[in-house]
Amino acid sequence: MAGSTAEQVGGSAQGLGQNLAGQLSSSDLGPGIMAGEGTGPNRYVALGDSYAAVGRVAPGAWSAGPVNCVRTDDAYPTVVARELGVGTFVNASCGGAVTDDLWAPDEGVPAQFDALTEDTDLVSLSIGGNDVGFGAVIAACAVRTNTAEPFLPVIDAMTGTLAEGFDPSAGCADVIDRQATEALAELDSHLDEVYAEIARRSPEARVVTTGYLAAIPESDELIASSPSCAPLMAATREERDKVRGFQNSLNDVVRAAAERNGATVVIPDEPGHSMCAPADTRYVDLTGVETGAAPVHPTSLGHAHVADRVLAALEG
């Protein structure tokens, strides 16, 4: 196991400081660029959000780039690049990214599409979760449901920025049934625009799209039997069903858009590795305490699984 977040944060302060200094320097606000063996694709560009960027959060684990992107060396694009032996690997993924961030700079981070070139021959894409308010769903359905009434204003102030344009304080059902549903309908056309722009900038590139790892298991019995998933039991059965339906709907939209636009699609949602699984088999972690992952994000094991699926798809 990776160890607890407290153990990792309590590691080498000097190493963490050096890592942060490198990411905050004015010369290192763009994508991370690494040279490889040159035995695989010539130029591989990774685009996407935190499910492409963020793995184990620990001192010295972050890759080059802006500190707010939190790119880590165990995230699946870096693993794929290493295994393929690419000539040049350009990691433009960034935690918190939405589809608009592919076109436009955000808080000093260059537009991700700027990393694409005519000679790019491989692109990976993981995007959409923030567009449809994944953070707001978790805040409404797992955080607010465990908060006493007097403290709700504090929680709402803290979680209100998790997903811009979404309101977790409206409650779990409203966030999913109205807010996320409307956003899912819009995401469909946004993804078509994304694929068209990739094709325009990198016409010879093969595009591999990754969906989102399953976070919540289908069985309430698994949730109830897992101490790690205890916060989810504060929601009603209907609300938990809504969260399951939401994660499935998001992957359905991602899959359909990829297939419609000729991309290779990987939906790494195999059961048995959700937030409620034992820590040593968990692909996504609710709190990150047992695995060192960011809360509600892929673990190192989860990223390794996605990388394996991507590599298998590329061989197919």
C-alpha cells in the first residue's frame, strides 16, 4: 500500500519544496515534455482532466507543470508513454479541466490544444467529468448528507467551487436529476467539437479516449460492509442509485462520442475495484487516506489498470 496521506505529506519537506518551486517557475507553466526511447509513437500528447493527471499525491511525485494541475508520475498517460517508448511525450492534462480549457488558457495554464501538432501521432483524452459536475455530485450526495444542519453553510462555502456552475446545496437529487442531466445533454455536442479540433490540428493522430473508473459499486451490501464507504450510507438508497446512474450515463456519453468520431475508446469500469473495495485492490478512493490518492480520484493501481487497458487497445 502507498501509505496514508499524513505519512506522505510528512515526508521530505525539502523534496516537496523543490518540486513545487519547479512547477511554479514562469518557465514551467505549460505541458510537461519528456523524451523517450523513440521505439514507439513519435509524439504522444495527453489531454484531459484529473482522471488523466492526478494519481498518488506525495512529495516528489508530481511531474513538470503548473502546481494546480497536479500531474503525477504514476498517472496513466505517463505509464503509457514509458511502456510505448515514445519519442516525445507531451502531458497537457490538468486537474479540474473542462472541455473549454482545451481551447483557452485557464489561470495561467495554456490551452491544452496548443500541445497538438501536425506530427502528433497519438493522443489520449479523458474529459467530461467536470463539465457535468462530478465534484458537485459527490459534495451533494456524500458530503452534505454527512453534515449537521448548523454546519451546512460552511460546507457549502467550501464545496461550492468544486464544479463551476453547479449548486451542491440544492441537494443530491436536484444536482443529478436537473443540473447534471442538463450538462450531460450539452456535453455530447461539446465532445464532437473536441474531436473535430483534434483532427484539424493533428490529422494523422490516433485518438484513444478513456472513460471514468467506477467509483460506487452496484451493491448496497458492499457499501454497508466497507468502512471506507461509510459516508455513502448517509444518503438514501434512491440517492445512491442516482449516483450509480450518473457515473454510467457519463461513460455512456463518453463512449458514444468517441465511437461516433472514430476514436478508440476504453471504459475502465470493471466491477470489484470501487471506492468500497479493499485498499490494495481499489482503483478509486473516497478519502485517499489509505492509498495516497486524491479524494474521489484514481489510485496508483487504478491508473496502472487504465494504462494496461489503453496499451491493450493500441495493440488491437
